[in-house]
Amino acid sequence: MQDYELYYWGLPFRGNFIQLFLEEVRADYRKLDASEVYPDKNLNIQYPGMAPPYLYDCRAQVWFAQMPAILMHLAKAYHFLPDEPVQHTLALKVVLDCNDILMEITNYNGTVMWDEDSWTEFRTHRLADWMAIFEKTGQAHRLKPEAGYLLGSRLTVADIATAALFGTLVHSFPELASDLEHSAPCVASLCQRVEGRPSISPFLEKQRRELGKAYCGGRIEQSLRDVIR
Ligand SMILES: N[C@@H](CCC(=O)N[C@@H](CS)C(=O)NCC(=O)O)C(=O)O
């Protein structure tokens, strides 16, 4: 029996936050398709969530939904939280910021499709501000262009989440690489360092070979592709 089962679609979007972490710690896990649980069996699990990702902790025999909760569960188990208690809260704040950005970039899970004007407004203001928020957090912890981590002296869950967010975004939409470079240059290179880690890069190479530039899927990804250029 492996230690974890991760249920997500064949897409990076929210799943990669969990999967990059599991790869980094070389966890013994199985990735299964979200359709094994969602939507039909969703209410049958112990602590149902509204939507994927789901993590089943096989040893504890507990189901978790909600990406930030899953990531914090793993971070505690593998000592991937910063050492200072105040920084624990900051790590959670970073993961929640990431999840807010996922929600915003998909226009609230595809509730409304992007058009040129709404996308330009979002890209120029809120997305740029979000990037600057990460850069400022890193600078407060001595993140430099060629070295350092978002919350201090060692790799934590906040770095994995940051790379899963912005690394995936600029891979899937290379047009946004210059936005990240402009608003958050140290974060841009942090993402490259995390993605290049020996534990993570073989996974990403294989995933990107198989999935290409796929991001969140569905009509909302198409709408993003139509407006990003
Ligand atoms: N707040 C949840 C959001 C989960 C979520 O929206 N999942 C998306 C895929 S990334 C989905 O399948 N949505 C379909 C739905 O909400 O029914 C989390 O962070 O895990």
C-alpha cells in the first residue's frame, strides 16, 4: 500500500500544487483520475469536498479536499513549514494567495469567459499586483535573483506553491513570462530553481511532454488562450 492517493484531472492547475510537493519529498503515492471520485462518489467520502483535488492519506485513512488544506497537511507531515510559528501563518497565507489567483485567473472557475477588455484590466492591475505581492514577500526574506527562498533560509511549502502557481502559468502561457519577469524577477528565478530541482524536474518534463501547455482545461482555458497574446 502506498502512503497517498491523489485524485485530479490530467491537468496541472490545482493538482500540481500537491503533485510537485509529493515529488519533492519523494512520497510513495498514486495519482488517480478525479473522475474516480467526482462528481458521483463525492458525497460518499468521509469529509466530502466540493471538487478535486482530493488526497487520501492511506496510513491515517483520512480523505482531504481543498488544495490549501491538503498542502498544509503534507507540509506538516514532511516538516516543510518554516521554523518560526509566525511564519507558519505566513506559509498558509501564501498558499491561500495562490488559490485566490487560480480562482481569479479562471474568472471564478469559468463563471464568465474573458474578453479582451476584462483580461487586459486584470493582467495590467490585479495580476501585476499579485506578482508584486509575492516579490515583496520574498524580498522581506532576502530572496535574491540567484538564491534564496520565499520565506527564509530553506525550501518550504511556500516555494513549492509559488512554483506550482507561476511556473505552471508561464509554462502554459509563455506570453506571461515577461509580466512575471517585470513585476517579480526574484520570484521568476525562484520558480525556475524549484522546477529544476532533481526531485521535481523529471516529473515536470514527463508531464509537459504528455500534456503540452494544457493549463486548467475547458472553455475557460480556451477563453484565456483567445485573449492572451
Ligand atoms: N477551493 C477548492 C476548489 C476546487 C475546484 O474548484 N476544483 C476545480 C478543478 S481545479 C473543479 O473541479 N471544479 C468543478 C466544480 O467546482 O464543480 C480547492 O482549493 O481545492
